[in-house]
Amino acid sequence: MDMTTCLKSLLLAIQQYRGGRTAQNAAQLHKQVEEVSGLKCDQLLSSGQALARECVSGLVELAGNPNTSPNMTSSIISLLAQLACDDDSREILHSSYSLTSSLASVIHCHSATPGEPLVLQCLQVLQKLTYNTRIFQSTNYIHELIAFLMTNIQSHNEDIIMPCLGLMANLCRDNHSVQSHIKSLDNVKPFYRTLINFLAHNSLTVVVFTLSILASLTLNEKVGEKLFDAKNIHQTFQLVFNIIVNGDGTLTRKYSVDLLVDLLRNPKIADHLSRYQHFSACVSQVLGLLQSKDPDSAAKVLELLLAMCSVSGLRSLLCEVVFKPAAPKLRTAGRRQADGLDGGRKTETGLALVQWLSLPVEGAESCSLQALQLLNELLEEALGAKSVSECVLSFVEMLLPVLLGLLRGLEAAQGDAHLRKQCHRITHVTSLLLILCAEDSTRCLVSRQVSAQLCLTQVESLLSCCHSNSSLNCHPPGSDNDLSQVYADALLKTLELMSKLREQVKDMETSFYRMLQDQRIVTPLSLALTSHHRERVQTGLSLLFEATPLPDFPSLVLGESMAANNAYRQRESELSVKRVAVQEGPPSSILDSSCGSSRSVYCLADRIQNGLEEQVKDSHVSDIIDVYEQKLSAFASKESRLQDLLEAKALALSQADRLIAQYRFQRAQAEAEACKLGCLLKEAERRREDLQSELSGQVLEVERCKADMEELLQHNARLQKDSEEHQSLKGAYNALLNRFNESERLLKELQAAHISLTKQSDTLRKNQEALTLQHEKMASVLEEREQEIRSLHADLQQKNSDITGLRGALRAEEEKMKEKDQERRDLEETVDVLRKELNKTEQARKDASIKASSLEMQKSTLATKLKQKEDELNKHSSMIAMIHSLSSGKQKNDVNLSL
């Protein structure tokens, strides 16, 4: 589905949801919002489509409505955050649609639950929206938003503190009204104490936000003098530089650069930085960030360097850092093409600057313009010295081909925005070339590479664009936003460059005077002479001084054009006296239509008048009527200016007729001189033949130089690619080395554990073998004892009949039994010890335990049998004693025989 169809469906869903907030309409609107979010809508706001304006206006209105559900509001805010993808879109959302007020109202409605995801989302979008944007104190809900931020910054909720600090830093920066309001609050002192405590926070982002707020609020007060005094300022410099170089990300680096730029505006702090002993080392590290491919980081670094250039004491130090280290490498690159460069050295800062300024105009144009401005400042400082160093000349020699490559023809087919960017770049490039022409040595380098044809082609393309640009635009003539003024700046800078080089470059003087007599030069020259910028007026006057003696210079048309511009400016100033800035106005879909036809404006005024009869009086209606009255007056003044321009065109036409008559007279003179020129032409032909051979040699030399230059550039690209591969391989090597060290450490630990486990295993195996042998020995001893017990049983049965020898046998048996009892007790103790040791062994020893228990049972049975035998022996002993007591000594043998 294309963008137009999605926008139409979205607008219809918005209107249906406004008419009835049912679940079906809400689901349909949510679906349409999700569909538009899935499309690529980067340039939707800057396209100026009426359908897009209506959709965005409706979404902003629904987001700020407290009756809208939180889920719907969150989806709408996500889409609006997606639309705010660049600075222009954020400015449109803030100024034309009042998105800041709507988000502040959402936060105010949910201020009781600050940890809610919708509140965090609104804070993040507001932080993105208000960055580098001036917020007026009269904005709706701005006081409530400031109170909410101060309350939650002093809370203990870590999730909400960081976005609140970031948003507060945006609101306070370069905004005296918001700063005065915060200072007038009663709880400002506890707020300062909380911020000072945050300086010890472990998050660098929180520290940067806190320093930015303190710098905005207290820099020129006693608290700020204590925080940023001579004792603490060097630590602050080191902290900020460390955060810029080693920060948590692009956001932290961005706010760190802004903080340092704000601090440099203070003369005392700027003086401290110029005397900071580690300044060169810190700037070198910051310049190293230019070697990255991130345009956002590069833009902030260049912004910081430009701010440093505004301090006179730092410009010379920056020149030393940027130019001097680059000299050996540049000389090597220019003189030794076949030899490679040192691969271990980093890419120099000068080369990084050249790479950024040579980028295409689309995408990173801010980096390109900032790099040109920085080179303007640095080269102006370097060339203003008593003597120009060799490293600066080498850098300029390397820089010139890149600058001349940027002076190519304009591409009008790509639209006004692209033309505006190209003209800005041409203006900065020519300004840099003019700075180089201010010194003799560098002017010689410029004159050797700049040709008259290049400047002539550039002026012709600028004149064509300036002449074809319509006079009907929404900006007054001479304003910075007027496309004609942009063309005029680029054109006049190019003409000034031609004026500087007219004596050094062949055919430059002829081309310069011919361009000054072109009728199309009137418009840019009149814009310069009637401008409120001093530099433009001085440039226009210098060119006017050169052009006035020329016979065909259109001085009359120039005067009429200047008068028309002055009359228009006077009418604009009279109308602007009653102009009132209205922050909260009607939807931008109505306001932006003022640049359309006058018919739509009058219809809109009728609609407002009709609406006033039906609506209740509103405090903003009179302001809105004043705005539209002023716009109608502006259209009337534009109409009168068009009439003045038509009169100027009529005068130009009459002058053109006079010029035609003059041309006919000059043509007759030219025909008379043609014969004379014929003779001169023949002589010139002969001289041309002589010079042709010399020119062919020069052309071959130029081609060889171009081939050498291309080879140098290719070699440079290869070296840079090798450097990037080396960095990536170095990172991979470090990672593998860390993994290897970790693996080696784990291997040593495992080997030690393996050795200890092996020793434990050997000890257990030896213990097991000893216990096995001891168990077998005990088993054999028990077997022998059983055999002895069985033999004793047999002996007792045999000797029952022999009473006579029974006493001796009984004594012997008693002694034997005592010994057996002692041995039995020893065996019992041994068996107990073995049982305890066997219980500690593994499951494989269970069989031995079972056998030991069976032997113990047999022992117990044997003990019972022995006890029975003892009882029987006791009975026998008692019977023998009775027999002895009853019988006499004589009958002893008979009794023995009977027994």
C-alpha cells in the first residue's frame, strides 16, 4: 500500500474516532497508525503535503486529549517520534503542530504515576524534540512540566531520573526565561543540592546532564563560581574530554560537547582552557574521533572545534595539532608514490578533515560545511602568521584538488533543497579559496590549479539558477532563507575569487569583466548592496567599483532593483510593528496554507469570521485574526513589489533597445576591424602551430600528473582499507589471546585437580587391596577354627567313656577354652573393626560384608554349642565330685572301671 492511500485511511480513521470513541473505531485507528509506522516516512513533514499536515494535526490533537486511551496515545507518540527523524521535522512538529505542549499535557495528566511507560515515552520524545530548540515560557503546560521534572529529579526512581535530567538540560540551555523561572522557585536550593550530589553518580550520562544544567543555571552566580573555579575547572576539563573520547555513546558525547561549548562562552573558563597543560593531548584524542564513520559524532566534534576557534588563545594551539603532525605523511604521499606509507601510524587529522568535506552533499552535509568552516578558521590563523610553515603549504597543496572538485555545476533537477545545500558548499569553498589567496605563497598554488573556464562555468550555472528562480516566495528578499540570496552569495564569492586571480590566471580577467556586464548580475548585486550583512555589502561594493567603468554595465537597472528592494523592506518593517508571535495557534494545516494562493486565504478568513459568530469568545481568536490580517497585508505588499519589479523590467527593456542600437553601431566597427584581425589571425595561426607542439608536451605532462594523483589516491584508499583491516584483526587477535589465556588457566586448574584425584584413587585402591587380603586371612582363620571345633566335638564324644583321663583333658580343655575365648573376643573386636571399614567401602564390597555377617552367625551358633558343652562338662564334673565323695579310696579303681 502506497503512502497516499495509507494517509487517506489514517485521516478517515481519525475522523471516525473523533466522532465516536468506540472500540471498533479505536481498533481501526490503531491499525492505521501501525501501518503508517511500517512505511518509510522520513520526509513526510518536509514534503508539505496537505494530507500529511491534516493527519499529523489530528494525531497531535488526539495525543493531547486526556480522553484518549493510554495505549492509543502511546502508539500515536511512537509514530510522531518516528516522524521526528531530522532537525527540520523536529522544528516543524514543535513550531507548527505544538507537539511539545501536547506531550507536556500528557505528562501533567499522568504526573501521579511517573513510572508509567507512557510518561517515560513522552519524556524521551520531548528530550529528542527539544534538543537545540528554544522553548518559550508562555508555552502551555511548560511550568507544570518544569515542576514535574524538578520533583522527579529529587526522587529516588533511577528509571525516570535520567530522562528528566536530559529534558531539563534541553530546557535550560540558552533559555533565559526558563532559567529565571527555575531560579524564582522556592525549592531551587534543594534542587541544586540534589544536582551537586549527582556529580558523584556512576553513570557518565547523568554526570553530563547534571553539569549542563548547573552550567546553564549557576555559571554566572556564586554557586557556579565555586563549582567552576580555578581549582575544579581542570578536573572538569579532564572529565568532559574523557567523556567525549570514551563516552557511553553518541548521546553522552553530544551533551558533553554542548557543555564544553557553553563553558567556552565564559571568558574566564576559556582562559583556563587555553592554559590547560593537557589541552593538546586532549584535542588530539578528540580529533581521533573524526576517523570514525559516524556523521553524528563527527558533527559534534567539528562543532566543538569551531567553538574553540572562537577563542583567540586556542586557535594557534589547534593549528599546531591539526597541521604539524600531518606534514611528514603529506610530503611522503606527494613525493614517494611507489613507496608505501607507515602502516603503524594512524590516519592524520588533516586527511580526516579532507575526507569529511569531500563527502556527497546529501546525507552528511552538516559535517562537510563544518569541516569547511573549520579549515577557514585554521588556515586564516596559519596564514596570518609571520611565515607560513612547510606543513601548511603541503596541506594546502593536498587540499586544493579536493576543493576544486567540489566546484562542479549545479544540478537543478534535484530540487531546491539540493541546490541550497550545493550553493552553501560553493560559498564556503570559495571563501576558503579567498583566504588562501590572501597570502602570496598559497595564492601561487591556487592560481596554478584554478582555471578561468572553471570559474566561468560556475558563474554561468549560478546566474542561470538565480535568473530562473521565481520572485514569488514566502521569504523577504535578502533574508538568509531566500534561495535567491543563497545563489547571490555563491555567485558574488565566485566573482570575488575571479577578481583576486585575474592577474595570475590566463583569460581570467576577460571572463571576469564579461560576467560583470551580464544583465543577470543585477539581481544578486542588488541583493548584496541592500543586505543588512556587512560582509555582503562590502563584497557588492568592491564588485560595483570594478564594474562601474565598464561600458555595458546595467547601472540603471541596478538602481531600480535596489530601490524596489528598499521599498519592499520598508513596507515589511511597517507591517511587522503590529506582528504578534502566537505560540499556540490553530492547526498547521491551516497556518501553512498562507503560502498558497490569496483566494484560499480569503476563504479561510471568511471561515474564521463565520466561526466567530457561532463560538464562545476565546482568548486566542483575536491573535489569530491579527496573524491573518498581517499575512493578507504581506500579500498586498508582495503584489506592490511585483508591480515595482514589472516597472523595473520595463526600464530594462527600454535599456535593452538602446543596447541593441549600440550593438549595431559596434557591429559596423567590428566589421571594419575584421580585416585587420584577419592578418593578425594568420600570424596567430603560425604562433598556434608553434605552441601546439609545446602544448602537447604539457598535456602529456598533465596526464602523467593526473595518473600519479589517481595512483596516490588509490594507494591512500588501499592504505586506509589496510588500516581498517589491521584494526579489526588486532581486535580479533586480542579477543583470541584473552580466550587462550583463559583456556590455559582452566587447563592448569584441571591438571592439578586430575593429579589430586589420581593420588586419591591410588590410595583408595591400596586400601581396598589391604582390606581384601585382611578379609581373606580372617576367613581362613575362621575356617581353621571351625575345623578345630569339629575335632574337639569328636574328641569329647570319644573320651566320654574314659572318665579317668577326663580331668586332665578337662583342664586342658579349660585352658584351651580360655585361649579360645580370648581369641574369640579378639576375633569379635577384629570383626567389628572390619565391619566399620567395610561399611565405608563402595557397593562392590557388599559381598564381603554379607560373608562376614554369615561367619558371625556361625560363630554365634558355635558359641551356643560351646556353652552347651560347658554345661555338660559342669554336670559331669559335679557327678564326678559326688562319686568321689561317696566312694572310698579302695574302690577308686572299680568306680573308674564302672564309669
